[in-house]
Amino acid sequence: MDERTIQKLIEEAVKVLPNSYAPYSGIHVASAIVTDKGNIYRGVNVENSSYGLTICAERSAISAMVTAGERKPLAVAVVTDAEHPIPPCGACRQVIAEFNEEAEIIMYSVKSGERIIVNLRELLPSPFKLRG
């Protein structure tokens, strides 16, 4: 992924970070995804008092991508206001892998400016699969 695209994804996620709903953890997260068609989809975390019903930013962005009729994320930015970048949770890793096991994951903290880029395979080397 080229530097310009990486920076654009971070900027797009930062734009929606204030929309995050995190009254329980206090950790705000936003995500931006670029697809193989060059489109960008964004999402934020939406917490719930029944914690299991919380929607992560990454899955929110994936849902927007699928709703728009696309199926191939090339890179996923995960932006937080926490002190350090945070990786996608296990559920998000699996959902991203459903669409592209080779997606690049860009983690960024607006607080520290720290940035980490990894391939999804580094975070989830053996995703669950029902099909070839």
C-alpha cells in the first residue's frame, strides 16, 4: 500500500472518530477501508450496555462496504484516541479475513502519532473457513 493511500485512510478515519459512541470503555475507534475499486468506507465503534452487542469500527466499515455492493478490502485503517495503536479484535480479524486474508492493517493513535502497519496474516495466520 502506498504512503499516500495509507495517509488518506488515516485521515478519513480521523474525520469520523468524534462520531464514535464509547460511553463504557471511553476508547473511541474509527475505521476506514479502501477496496479494490478504490472506494473508501468508514465506520466507528458503537458500544452497548450489553457489551456483547457492541459493534466495532472495523465491522461497521465492512458492513458499509458490503451494503455498497463491494467485497474486497485492500487495507483497513484502525484509528483510536488511546495512547497507543490498537489492533482489530479477533472477531474483526475474522470478518476482514472473510473478504481478504491478505488485507493490510494500519493501526494509528491520534494521541501519540504512533503508526503500525501489518498484513492481516500476521494477526490471524489461520482464519476459519468453510469454503476453499
